[in-house]
Amino acid sequence: DYSQLELRMAAYLADDKQLINDFRNKVDIHTKRARQCFNLKDTDKIEKFQRDTGKSSNFGNLFGAGADKLAEIINKGIMDAMLHGDLPDNTPLVSSEVADRGRRGFFNDYPKIRTYIERMRMKLMKDKQAVTVFGHIRHLPMLQYGNEKHDIEAALREGVNQFIQGPASDICQMAFKRIYYD
């Protein structure tokens, strides 16, 4: 995830001081979320699958996944890891409750991220397109012509993703060009 670039971009766009401070203080955001998901103390050892759960929770929250979808994504990763021998076969799967605890913790820790997402959703409903900070435009016709709630929700998630992932991708491309031409 290129050193949590999308989370860093969201922190910047939302001006979320707590998330910015966590990055400045070199807090491992994924471990922090794992501790919340699994009710672990700072002194408790974090297993790889727990940190991976925290990571999935962070990105899922950022990009609009609900607790059930988060649990599904996390459990797919756990099952894949078990299949490849990276985790023991008896590794517990994550419940929707665990995923929801991570979701609530994320937005409690970083309330300006939630506010930013809500503000961008309102902007998308008005403009029917996402325009990134670098001026890239993504038209979202389902916001204009979609009748089904799930289609509109999917377009809103896509638009919010564009506001965050678009500039993150642009930054990576600029860095690669700079490395290549310097």
C-alpha cells in the first residue's frame, strides 16, 4: 500500500490532525486498529493475521465497506493465508462484530475522515462526478441515472475512492517520473 499512502492522502484531504499526528509519530495505524478489533493491550503481541485485519479494516473503512463486507474481506485473506500455509488451520475467522469494532474505532479516532467522506458524498450527489485535487475528472452516471439504491451507493463509494486514490496514484506516478528523469 506504498506506506499507507491512501490513508496519508485522506488525512491531508480531511485535515485530520489526529491521523496526521499518528503518522508523524510513526504510529503503525494497522497495528493500532488490530488492537481495537481484538481488544488487545499495548503490551499484547500482535499476530500477522491480526495486523492484516487492522489493515483491511482501515482501508475498508476509508472506502465504504460495512461491517459484514469488512468481515468477508478479512476472512478471505485469513482463509487464503491458511490455504498457503501462512497461518495455522485453526486460525479463527473474524466476526462482523470484530470488524464493526474496528470500523467504530477508526471513525472515533479520526472523526474528520468521516466528516470528509460525508462531505464528498454530498458533493458527488450534487455534481455527479468526482474531480481530484489534481483536476482528474471521473463521471459517475449512476448518480444521475441510477434508480437502485445499491447502484447509487456503489457510485458514491467509487467517487469517494476517486477523491483519495486518484491523487495518491498521481503522486506515485510523479515520483516514478522524477526518479526516471533525474
